[in-house]
Amino acid sequence: MFPPPRMLLSAILLLATGTVAITYDYVVVGGGATGLSLAVRLSEDPTKSVVVLEAGASGIGNPNITNLRLNAGNFGTANDWQFVTVPQVDAGNRTQAQIQGKVLGGGSAINSGMYLRGNKAEYDALETLGATGWNWDSMFAAVKKSEHFHPPSQTEIDTLGLTYNPEYHGFSGPISIAIQAINVSRFFPEFAVPTLQGLGHSMNVDPNGGFHNGPSWDFLTALPDSSTRSYAVSGYYLPVINRTNLHVMTESQGSKILWSAAKTTGGLATATGVEYISFNTSGIPKTQTINAKNVIISGGTLNSPKILELSGVGNPAVLSPLGIDVVVDLPGVGANLCNQPLTTASYLLKNGTVDAGNAIRSAIIDIEPFSSYLKGADLQRSEELLATKPDLLSEAQFAVMKTLITEGVPQMEFAWNIAADANNVSTLTFDRLILVKPLSRGTVT
Ligand SMILES: Cc1cc2nc3c(=O)[nH]c(=O)nc-3n(C[C@H](O)[C@H](O)[C@H](O)COP(=O)(O)OP(=O)(O)OC[C@H]3O[C@@H](n4cnc5c(N)ncnc54)[C@H](O)[C@@H]3O)c2cc1C
Ligand SMILES: *[C@@H]1O[C@H](CO)[C@@H](O)[C@H](O)[C@H]1NC(C)=O
Ligand SMILES: *[C@@H]1O[C@H](CO)[C@@H](O)[C@H](O)[C@H]1NC(C)=O
Ligand SMILES: *[C@@H]1O[C@H](CO)[C@@H](O)[C@H](O)[C@H]1NC(C)=O
Ligand SMILES: *[C@@H]1O[C@H](CO)[C@@H](O)[C@H](O)[C@H]1NC(C)=O
Ligand SMILES: *[C@@H]1O[C@H](CO)[C@@H](O)[C@H](O)[C@H]1NC(C)=O
Ligand SMILES: *[C@@H]1O[C@H](CO)[C@@H](O)[C@H](O)[C@H]1NC(C)=O
Ligand SMILES: *[C@@H]1O[C@H](CO)[C@@H](O)[C@H](O)[C@H]1NC(C)=O
């Protein structure tokens, strides 16, 4: 039913038996959204050899992955790292599950597929904070290159009122994007949109151009059936699966970076490869190594810091007590963790009010600045709260984030969704009420 879990190629087998020591040009640790697409792009140069290590299985052909609507079926399974937070003191000491993809494609294999770029001001803030060349213009060009947008049909435009701006999209990239349009309830054009307009919100024709204030239709990383997932594996990897200079190894977990014996005169450490653990078909782990001229760590938000710390890159105050030699003193590793708190709210509708359709994703996303929802007195109070910098947030980031708030960059996201049960009892659900730019920070160690 599924392809074999490992895609070991002959070169790797030779390496594993110690017969030939290959030095790859690149080893990429973590075959997720970033790592897999980067490996595919790097290996477009046939003179470069690239190997990807992915801790999870291939997942190729698993309907829980290929059908976007079944994504929650992966949560808490082997396709999820199943991380849990420490007890959160400010949430009654409750813990929270932190879902992270553990399968080829990473989060792009199990996420909700909502396609929404951030705000222009947020990307430009990256450059303000020191990441030269990382700004809205450079990001916009790159994401359009990765996109294959499928415009809605004229019928969908006429019946549902779908809108988009062609200038904000790419039409020949590897990742398919479509507006949620199949089986969408009449509730949205007939009730939700007029209600939002009555409340003074103008519809946003297309939120993917750097300004997403206001309600808009939901764009998905999916084929135009709005159900088949388009992700790093289907978009980037499968079309080039036979490329001989690209090797992808699943169920192979990078454990640490290998370093050359001596630091250079400038005090720089040089990576020479990685150590990894692979599992044979009986699940028995075996520690092996790969030599490479370049090592790329792309294990995701929660795993990349761990790999770096196990390799001696991090905060000495964390590493030294654990007996890990400090190779690179870099206190930022594992710091500045940010996540968006989310809650849901559901309203039972009167029988016979609307046809529910059978879309199960949000059809409308409303993204607003605080000033759209908070009263003057609340905004006054927020000024007082913003006088104090939260712990763990740098002064520079705090300054930027305050500017985003005062300049009206949206801070809240509301996702409108409607569903009916077997008896046609319909529920209007705000399945995502999200604070999109929280100021609080955590750590991962
Ligand atoms: C439940 C959920 C819903 C989401 N919904 C959306 C959404 O609707 N829209 C949106 O834009 N984004 C969404 N996201 C976020 C999005 O998926 C992530 O931002 C994106 O996947 C991050 O890419 P990444 O490459 O940094 O990490 P990941 O995609 O997580 O990839 C990291 C990969 O590295 C592997 N790995 C980790 N450690 C090791 C190791 N030691 N050795 C080998 N491999 C390792 C992991 O198994 C994983 O495959 C969602 C995420 C989740 C979890
Ligand atoms: C899909 O997810 C469901 C729910 O977690 C699970 O029972 C089922 O085994 C999964 N299917 C596959 C093929 O992994
Ligand atoms: C949470 O845990 C801390 C530390 O154990 C304890 O001091 C505090 O009283 C707990 N708070 C609640 C609400 O239980
Ligand atoms: C749309 O509805 C039809 C008929 O109920 C159903 O067969 C189809 O799977 C639905 N498509 C989606 C994407 O939900
Ligand atoms: C890869 O090679 C196999 C075996 O030769 C072939 O069946 C398949 O179509 C090829 N895939 C692509 C995407 O070229
Ligand atoms: C897995 O590795 C163990 C330990 O080396 C070995 O005993 C076992 O036979 C291996 N199983 C398979 C199926 O290769
Ligand atoms: C709506 O219809 C369902 C199914 O027929 C029924 O169970 C429910 O009681 C009705 N609700 C109301 C408020 O009439
Ligand atoms: C639900 O509504 C659909 C469409 O209006 C109708 O065909 C179906 O019979 C209804 N089902 C029930 C259980 O009332």
C-alpha cells in the first residue's frame, strides 16, 4: 500500500557498510517544509550532491496527509512529535500539546493548509532587526515563484462572490494554491459578508499582497478541488524523485553536527558532517555518520535548537551543566520562542436557517487591528500595559512590535466556518480566534 519507509540509495548503503566514504556537498537535517524544498532547489545543480535526513517516515500516499481535510487525524500519531509544554503558570498550570510534523514534508504534511502571507510591515521589520535583504519585496518575489495559483471559476466568482488579485500570485511554481470554494455554504455570501460589511468592515479583495486587514476568502495549499493537499513532498520532491544527486533518507534522525578538530584562526568552527541514528526494519537503532561540506539544520522550531545544543552550539549556561562542550557560544539558541494562542467559539443556528454546505475549513478569514474591536478605554489601558517590556523579549523586538500595533497592523484573526451534523443541525464556528502577534516569549531546551 505505502512505499517502503526508507529510500536508501546504493551510495548510502555503501557508506553504511563503510566501503566508500562519500562527502556530500550538502546534508540537510530535517526533511520538512524548509529542508525538503531547499534540498530540491540545491540539487537542481547536477554537480552538487545533496542528502536529506528525515526522522519521520515517508507518509507518501497516506490519505491523512494527502487529503487536507483529514489532517487532524495525524495529531498524536507517529506523524507528530507529540511534544507537550511544561505546566503553564499563567494558564492554571495546564500543559498544552505542541503538534509538530514528524514525517517527510514536516508541518506541510499535517497542517491546515491555510495560505496567508504575513503583513508587509512584519517582513520589513526583519530587515530593521538586522536581517539584511530579508524584507517584503524579496520575500514576495520568492513566494510567488513557489506558487501555482488556480483562480476560481467564473461560476464560483458569480455565485459566491470570490475575489483575488492576479498580481499577488505566481502561476507556475510547485505549490498549488486555491480558494476554498467547493461546497461552501450560501451562508457566507448571503449572511456573513453582509453582516461584516454592516459592522463596517470592507471585504479584502486578496490578502496575499502584504495587507490583510479585513475579511477575505480562505486560500489553501491545495489543488482546485480544495481537498487534495499540495505540500513539500508532492510539489517539490515527487517530481524529481529520480534525481541521482538527491538522496532522501527517512526514519533517520540527526543527532549532532560533527566538527573539524581545530577551530580556524578566526575562531570559527567548521562542520564536517553529521551523526545520525537510523532504525532497521526491526526498529533497532544504529548510529552512523555522513560527511558533508555544508550542514543545514532544518528540524523546525522545536527540534533545530535541540540538534544545535547537542552539537555544542548554544548558551553555555544551558550546555555546561549538561556536560556538553561549548563549540559556539550562541545564547539565542532555544530562546525567543513565540506561539499564537488560539481559542474557538461555536453558535448553534436555528433549524432551517441556512444550508450548511459541507466545507469543513474556514471559508472566511477576518484579520483586524486591535482598533477595530477594542474601545477607546481598552486602547488606553493597552498603552499602559505596553509601557513594560515582557521578560524574554528583546528591546529591539519590543520596539518593532509596538510600532506594528500603533500603525494598525492586524493583531487578531477570526476564521468563520459553518458545518451541519447528520440531522442538518448547523453550527457557526469561529474555529480560530487567534492573537497573531503575542508579546510573550518562551524557551525550548
Ligand atoms: C497542526 C499545524 C497546523 C498548521 N497550520 C498551518 C496553516 O494552516 N498555514 C500555515 O501557513 N502554516 C501552518 N502551520 C505551520 C507550518 O506547517 C510550519 O510553519 C512549517 O511546516 C515550518 O517549516 P519548517 O521546515 O521550519 O519545519 P517542519 O515543517 O516542522 O519540518 C521539520 C522537519 O524536520 C524533521 N526533524 C526534526 N528533528 C530532526 C532530526 N533530529 N533529524 C531528522 N529530521 C528531523 C521533522 O520530523 C520535520 O519533518 C501549521 C503547523 C501545525 C503543526
Ligand atoms: C488516519 O488517522 C486516523 C485517526 O488518527 C487513524 O485512526 C488512521 O489509522 C490513520 N490512517 C493512516 C493510514 O495512517
Ligand atoms: C502552579 O504551580 C506552581 C508551582 O508548582 C504553584 O506555586 C502554583 O500555586 C500553581 N498554580 C495553580 C493555579 O495551581
Ligand atoms: C462536495 O459535495 C459532494 C456531494 O456531497 C461530495 O461528493 C464531495 O466530496 C464534496 N467535496 C468536497 C471537497 O468537500
Ligand atoms: C522514476 O523512476 C521510476 C522507475 O523508473 C518511474 O516509474 C517513475 O515514473 C519515475 N518518476 C518520475 C517522476 O520521473
Ligand atoms: C536490526 O539490527 C539488530 C542489531 O544489529 C540485528 O540483531 C537485527 O537482526 C536487525 N534486524 C533486521 C531486520 O535487519
Ligand atoms: C432541529 O432539528 C433537529 C433534527 O431534526 C432536532 O433534533 C432539534 O431538536 C431541532 N432544534 C430545534 C431548536 O428545533
Ligand atoms: C438535510 O438537508 C438536505 C439539503 O437541504 C436534504 O437533502 C436532506 O434530506 C436533509 N437531511 C435531513 C436529515 O434532514
